[in-house]
Amino acid sequence: MLVLRNCCRSYLKFPLPRHCSSKNNETPQATPEMKQPREPDDREPIVVEKENNITLIGINRPKVRNAIDAVTGVELSNAIAAFETDPTADVGILYGVGGTFCSGYDLTELSASDDTGAVRSNVLNPDGVMGPTRRMIKKPLICAISGYCVAGGLELALMCDLRVMEENAVLGFFNRRFGVPLIDGGTVRLPALIGLSRALDLMLTGRAVTAKEALEIGLVNRIVAVGAGLGQAYNLAMSIAKYPQLCIRHDRAAAYYGAFSAQSFEDAMERETQTVTDELLAEARTGADKFRSGVGRGGSFGGIKERTIPDWERSEIGFESKL
């Protein structure tokens, strides 16, 4: 079962055990922004739900700690591609059902296969073995890390833009002990994220990394209480989704180009300016008009994104204004 019920706990001084709420054992409630999720079907390796303009994509193989087999990898690629092409979806969240994010590739499938050609075909999948790990995702994607996020699971987390980690979760390239190589972008993304020396430390030793260390070295962006990972990832997604999205995607793409593809400083600077489209300028002009009208003055972020107000609430606002 999904753990959104516990999403409000990230700021509690003493995190409560999963599925427990208070000393009175009251059932915890979801945040007002989120409806209670449906119970995932065990037959669906990937579950997808929409909340407002946020898409939640869950790995649903809890019996094997959400290890990814060939079928699940394809399903995950399809789910993320659908999110990218959905005009009503602005930010995605990748998470694991059942208390663990992902324990990597399903080694039982690898050991049971006698077909070397099939294995090689899976390895050479242009998208990646674990999902679409060999390309840049087109929209912001946040990873909610709980339990184990190891081996290929850590490569999935690195594929995302931001990572929210529960305080008792564990990261690491545990595949090192079995001689399974990193083939889903780990050797590319990790050094760019935390530097070559630290990346080599994690890759060569395969040691476990705690939430505290992960935050200190820049491997994750937030530490939250046990059971609060998905809920706080959703809050983070909402804080991004409220902004004008053409600007978000332009700046994000320019940053990735500068980090991975630019041939020089001048190349990166040219890319940043040459990719400013007429649509983006129109969006910026709309924002400038809002600023002139007083929105966002003094560092306030209120009113940045227009909210649809029902007729009854609009009438009440008008009545209160007259009073």
C-alpha cells in the first residue's frame, strides 16, 4: 500500500513508525492537496496516478524489493514517456511501493536466463535496462527514496533531477559484490553530481551511504522523516509546478547541456541564449505584467500561478470585500 498517509511527518521531531500516527493510534490523514491513493494491483509492475499537474510513477514489485526485470524496465520507460508527452503534467515523482525504492536489477531473472543473446539485447536497449536511464528526461522528475535505493536503483535515482530521502534509507552500489557493472548511467551522472573522487569512492567500494552523508556530499537534496518521502516529494513537486513551465524547462535543459554536452564555456553560453523561443519570451512578458501589477513584490511567491476559484467562493470574496 502507498504511504501517502504519512506524508505530513517530515517535520516531526521524533519520526513515527510506518502506519502509526500518534499515541492514540489514530489513522494519519493525507495532506489536503492529495487524495487517498488507490490500492496498487500486484499484477501491475508500474502504477501511475495523477494529482493536479503532478504525475506519480510507482515501482510496484514489493515482494522483490522493487527489483526491475526486463518487463518492468520497459513499462517504466513507457510510463515516463507518457508523462513527458502529457500536456497537463508538469512535474513527475518516481517512488517505490511498499517501503523500498528499488533494489536494482532482478538478478534472479539474469541467473535463470540461458539465452546470452536475449540478455545482451536487454543490455543494449537504447533507453536503458532499468528504464529510460540513458537519455535526459524532458520534464522535472523527483525521486522519493525510502528503504533501499541500491545498485541499479541508485542509477534510477540519479536519473531524476532531485532526490528526497527518508532518514533511515540506504544508498549504495551493492551490485559491486556480485560483479554486476553499472550500465544505466551511474558512471556518467554520479561524477557530475558529486565529483569524481567521491563518485569513485562509492563505485569502487560498493559501501552503504546514509542519508546524512548523502546530503552532505550533494547526492540527495532533502532528508525527511520515515514514511514522509513521497508526501514531501509531492510538496517539492508542487513548489516547482506552480511556476511558468516553459522557463523551467529552458533553464533545466540549458543546465544539463552545460554539464554534459557543451564543448566550451562559449558553447554553453550560446546554447543558453539561442534556445530562447518566442513562446518563452511571451511567457516572460506575461510574468513582467504580473510584476507591474504587484505580484511577487518583496520576495513573495504568492499569486505566481493563477488558481481557479469556484463561483460560490468568488461571490463570498466579493461580499467580504464590500464589508
